[in-house]
Amino acid sequence: MLTTASLFLFLFQSGGTAALPGGHSNAICVGCVDVPVAGANQHEAQCEEREFSRRFNRLATALEDFSKTYNSQGVVDVKKIKAIRKALREFETLDWFRQKAE
């Protein structure tokens, strides 16, 4: 399970340039120019980013709780696994996962 958790977290690392919600990258491209987003779109993007962070943190917390229990007691707590599944399902419902490949 710990291997699965570490692989899952590895998915979100893409050579130091993680994709942000909305398909934007935090990498700086010499040929690219960032165009300021209108007020409403900027607010929407900030809300999406906060929601992404909130759900990701919830998933990370669930994984951490499971690992602490497993490492200290050596048992698999079914409630912790259910919490991980729930957090993962909520995380997967984000629009970030539904973006079409360009």
C-alpha cells in the first residue's frame, strides 16, 4: 500500500513542472507570453486552484493517517482505507482530470 501511495504521489511530479488546474504549467517558456486573465476568469481559476489544493491535501492526510497506523501498529485499518478511497474519488472528480488531450 505504501508503494501504491508513493507511486500515486509520483504521478503528480512531471520533471519539476507540474500542471496546474486549467491545463496551465508553472514552467516558464521563453516563447510563451502570459496574457492576464479577466477578473471573473481569474477568480474562477483561483477557486479551482483552492479546490484542487483542498482535495489533494485531504487525500494526502488520509494516506498519512493510514501509514502512521500501519507503521506503528502493523495492522491495516479498513476505516483508513475507506477514507483514502473516498478522498481519491473526490479528487478524481475535479475538472483537472477531465481535460482533453490537445
